[in-house]
Amino acid sequence: MGTDSRAAGALLARASTLHLQTGNLLNWGRLRKKCPSTHSEELRDCIQKTLNEWSSQISPDLIREFPDVLECTVSHAVEKINPDEREEMKVSAKLFIVGSNSSSSTRSAVDMGIKENELGSKVGEGIQGSVVEDYGCHGACSVLGVAQLDSVIIASPPIEDGVNLSLEHLQPYWEELENLVQSKKIVAIGTSDLDKTQLEQLYQWAQVKPNSNQVNLASCCVMPPDLTAFAKQFDIQLLTHNDPKELLSEATFQEALRESIPDIQAHDWVPLWLLRYSVIVKSRGIIKSKGYIIQAKRRGS
């Protein structure tokens, strides 16, 4: 893999943005056999395997172009939803903000999840303001082949140690989700790990109300009665999850980069957000597709 690694390293040394898309993990035979024990382990394996596959398929044309935005994907794992079957599928996603970056990451992540194939390497060239907004206004032709997501849950954004999550932390991200609902990119939006007070504050402030709130049963064996009562009163669905507090750290991402592509200054690359999606057959409750989309930026670019 030496020549492949050098080519990948050269491309990453010149690029400013990396979009990594795993495609449908159910098409990854090796991942199915391994059965990672945690979500974090699964994600790390996905990053490494996607980078390995991508670096082995780099075309001479790509090396000559040295694009500013690199699209790192595995073509054989990509699987769109048949339009005739769309009504039979529920397409859900959970957005994790990794870096302390603009709330427009929310729109960028969902836009990529909906339209990555159509816009190609153009998506996400700017993660701020109107650039991402412009891309969000285009028609849908996504990696999943859908025009909208049925639901998106946003994980609590990262905050400094010792600081309690407040409404002010959530507001900029929630406003972006509300915009996506209003522009019909998302049907319903939800939260994760909010207690009763936090959920009530968000509910009272928000224009588009949360329709769900995930609770991590690792830290809460029984649903808190006050949260249960509030959710019931306002028709908010309480769900459970077992995601770690930090699904992807900067160090873990850089380690995966370094192991897959040794010829790279891995410490220059910082993950900004990741979107985990799933497609479920409504009538049978089985997962038809699942995958990750990640955006990272190179420091100083």
C-alpha cells in the first residue's frame, strides 16, 4: 500500500476539507464478520477501512487536480433507496458536533446527507453562512436518493468541562434544524440527553418543537418521573440510546488517519461533525442501510 499511501498523503497535504462517507455498512462484509463491540469502535473501523479502500483507488486525474475538497468514499458500498420503496422506509439520522465550530455544521451535515452525490466535491467548501445555505437550496439527489430525512436527532454539542449545558448552547444548532424543517429537508427533529428542565426550556423557546428526546440508560436506569410526565404532557417521545458521551475524539480520528495513511501530518486534521444515518423498513422493523458521513478540516487552511 506504499504508493497508494503516498498518493493519498499528497492529496491530503494540499486539501483543506475531507468528506468521508462509508456507504452502507451492511455491504461491508469484513465489518459484519468482526461485529465491533461499541459504536466508537465501529466508527473507527469504518474510518480506517474507508480510507484504505479510497487510497487504493485514487485515479491519476485526481492526483493531477489536487482538489481542495476531497471526497473519500467507497463506491461499491454506496446504496440508494429505490424511489418506489421510499414510502416503506424510515430514514433517520443523528448528528454529532465534534469540533467547536459554527452551528452551520448542522445544515452542512444534513445537506451532505441528502445531496452529496449531486453536488459532488462542491458541498461544504464553505461551512459558514450563505455558502452552505446556497447548497441547501438545490434539488435532492443524495447518497440515499431521498429528498428529505424523516427525523434528525442532534446530540448535545460539546461544552467546556465544568460547564452545564444551557439553552444558549443549543439555540444556534436548533435554529439550523428549524430552518431545515421549514425548507422540508427534515420532517421531525429531536434532542438527546436533555433533562426535564433543559427540555422544557427548549420546548418553550423553539418554533419547531422537539418531537423526541433520547435518554442514555447507562447513566439513567429508569426514566426520571419529571421528564416522563413532561414528555407525556407535550407528546414528546422518549427514546433510549447507548452512545458514549464522545463518539469520536480528535485524537481517535487522527490515529485512524495515521494508521491508514502513514504519509500524512495527521495532527493537522480536525473532525468537525459526523452524521450517522439508518434506513429501516417500517413494516418489518429491520435495518436496510446504515452508515456515517464525516467532515474534517485541515488546520490553517
